[in-house]
Amino acid sequence: MSHDAILEVRGLHKSFGKKPVLTGIDLAVEPGETVALLGPSGSGKTTLLRCLNFLECADAGTLRIENQSVDLRQAHKKEILALRRRTAMVFQNYDLFLNKTVLQNVTEGLIVARKAPKEEAIVTAKQVLEQVGLADRLDARPHELSGGQQQRVGIARALAINPAVLLFDEPTSALDPEKVQEILDLIRAVADTGMTLIIVTHEMAFAYEVAHRVVFMEGGEIVEQGTPQQVFGAPKQERTAQFLARFTEGKTPEYFI
Amino acid sequence: MLMRLDWDTVVYFFPKLLVKLPVTISIVLVATVFGLLLGFVLALAQLERVFVLRQVSKIAVSFLRGTPIIVQMFLIFFGLPLLLKAIGLDIDDLDKIWFIYLTYSINAAAFFSEILRSSIGAVPRAQWDAAEGSGLTRAQTYRRIVLPQSVAVALPATGMTITSLLQDTSLAFMLGIVDVVGQVKALGSITGRLLEGYIVAAFFFVLLSVLLERIFHKAEKKVTFRKKAT
Ligand SMILES: Nc1ncnc2c1ncn2[C@@H]1O[C@H](COP(=O)(O)OP(=O)(O)O)[C@@H](O)[C@H]1O
Ligand SMILES: [Mg+2]
């Protein structure tokens, strides 16, 4: 595809046991781009993100992030660690370190993985926590925070390591409905800083407004991709149209156009 | 033989058993420290599915949990010197207490390994993902995220294991170790009084058990950082 892509994955295959879950994913993401990954439950969106972050080991394919590329079939531990440190993941269930404070959750990756000096890490962590609106809860433990606050820390933790690509896996799906919008607003603000984002979401309005590109997955493959206007307004594939119809039911067609 | 409780004899026994308390405590301490270290290695071999070591660990643990400690003690006492002699090492002059330390350490290791294995397993998978996703290595994840969280889970069972370890030391006299119980036996044959000796021994065992319970209760309070978390 493109030489300027900051992340490029080719021919990604992944099976769990005998069950193929990803069957040849090709995807390239431009620097500063926000890519929304849509698709029905079980289509392999989480698995794709986890393969990009090496939380799952893909069976085949190549992955390049910035100037480092690797054959996924025979990736070495060191390469995996180095590539993994170029991405950061925000999880559906926040998954903050339960034994650490808010501040420590954010400094952990900086100090331990990136070997940043402690003082420097704390300054960085305070900055991003300020950015996500949690500067006053530095010493709180995860269990003392609401879901929305925990996800803010999750986003801060990912932002702090200044990754080449930020990966979000349904970041608002576990939140109380009234908290969803504020987290989406925060993610939009992050996108506006020019960061590169891949975000799995079921928030169609958000995908439409914020994403530069929408990728629709089903059955372990990319069915269709394009600008939000193209995919929402005039899907080329029947499967895409059917999927989107479920979300736009009852709303006027102009809603997305 | 009908005996009446003689308080003078109780008083006589008290300091004589007190000086042997360090022997009993040393067995518990040594077995706790080396048991935890070896137990951690055994648990890791299983958790990390280390080639062959994993099976060895499983078999060793079920053997050690499945046989009485007194059997293990004599197996080591009689068997180890033979084994070592075969490779040209003579340990006939070795103090018996070392056999006790060894027996109780590996016995405790089996129980600790099971505790560690299950408490490490109780840390949610997602904590691993979050740590490794943040770029931590597997070793760093163990050290900084998983082990601190499993300590809270492991503490109560660890306390109980150490307490039963303390009770088990009462068998060490069978090798001729003069710990608290060994002293009761020794003085019993001199004075002809056993009941008083066992009363004092019971007092010391209760004291140590209560002390252990206190320590672990305090420790548990200190490490429960996640009350609501699942
Ligand atoms: N660890 C796993 N072991 C076995 N099957 C899995 C595992 N993780 C996901 N799957 C299966 O892979 C498929 C894709 O899952 P997932 O990537 O979570 O989809 P999505 O995020 O799009 O809902 C599903 O059928 C799921 O059951
Ligand atoms: Mg998913």
C-alpha cells in the first residue's frame, strides 16, 4: 500500500486451535490517522488489536511499525518487545494495575519498560493525567475510582509512553451510559493532537465524526473500508449495509450523511 | 501409672524447655525461607510449563504432599547418605539437624508451591495483558504486578502452612533432635515426669501459634489493597 504508513500489517492469520479467527488481514495506517474498526461481535476485532500488540501471537503475516518490521511467524522475543513498545492499548475493562496508584499506573511503563528516570516519568505522568482531567487523584487506587475515571487513567497510561499507534478496544463499552460521551470527547481530543489511533467501537456517530477511515470486519476479514462518508453513506458490500442498518434503524438516513 | 500434676516440676521444666525454643523456631524459620524459595521455583516450573521440570515438579509435589513427613524424614536420613556415598561424598559426620532442615524445607516447599501456584493463577489474565501491553517483560510483570497481587491471596494459606509446620516439628525428636519436644522426652526419662513437660510444651506451642496468627493477621490487613476489585 503506502510507504508513509506508520503501521502496516500484511497477510495476518490467526487461529485459536482449529478455529480460524483472522484470515488474511491487510491494513495500513497513515501517521495521524484515526481508524475506526467496526464489525459484529466475534468478527475478530479484539484479536486483531491483540495481535498488533503481541498479546496474541499471530500464525502468519508481517507487521511493520515505523521503521521496524517483523515476520510474525518467527518473531524473536526481543523484536516483539521492541515492537510492542511502539504501541499502547486501552482496554474495554480498563485493566489498571490493581496494586498501583493512579500515578504509578502511568509511570510504570515509563520507568520499568522504557527506563525513563523516575523524576522525568513523574513529570510526564502528571502532564498526561492533567490532560485527562485526573490531576487531583494521583494517589487514588483503581478500586476507589469510577469506571469513567479508571478509563481516563487507562488512556493516560497509554498516552504517557507516547506510542506510534494507540489501540483502543471498545473503550466505552463497559461504561455507564452517561459516562460514555465524556470518554469519547477525551478520545476525540487525543485524536485531534495528531496521534495515530485504531479504535474498535460500536459508537457509530463517533466513528462517523472522528474517524478518517472506517474499516468494517466480519468473519475474520476486512470486508470493506473507506471514508466514513463512503462506508456509512453508500456501503459497497451487502454485509456492511446489513450491519450498519442495525445501528441506523429508526433514524433518518440523513443522520449519517 | 497414675500421676498427680506437680507444679514444682512444671516450674522446673519451664526454663529447660525455653532454652530449646530456638531449636524449634529455627526449624520453622529455615523451612519457611527455603520452602518458599524452592516452592516458588516448583510453582514457576508448572506455571511457565518449563520443559520436563514441569512434570518433575508435579510428581515431587504430589509425593511430598502424599506421604507423611516422618516417612520423608527417615527416607532422607537413611537414603541421602547412601546416595551421596555413591558419588563419593561422605556426610556421616553431619549434624542431624541438617537432615531435619532439609526434610522440613522440601516438605514445606510442596505446600508453598501449591499456594503460590493458585494465588498467582488467581491474578486476572487482564493484569498480565495490561502489564505486557505496557512493555513490561514477563519477569518484570511477575515482580511488579502479579506477585504483589498474589501475596494478598497467598497470605492466609501461608500462615496456616507455617502453623502446621510448627506442629510438625514435634516429630523431629524421632531423629534425636533435642528441640522443645525432644527435651520433654529427655528430661522425662531422667525425672520420670512427662505430663508436666507436655503441659509446658503445649504452652509454648500455643504461644508461637498465636504469635504467628497475629503476624499474619497484621500482614493481611496491610496488603489488602483491592476491596471492591474482582
Ligand atoms: N483466547 C481465545 N481462545 C479461543 N477462542 C478465542 C479466543 N479469543 C477469541 N476467540 C474467538 O475468536 C473469535 C473472535 O473474537 P474477538 O476477536 O474477541 O472478536 P470481537 O472482538 O470482534 O468481538 C470469536 O469467535 C472468539 O470466540
Ligand atoms: Mg472484542
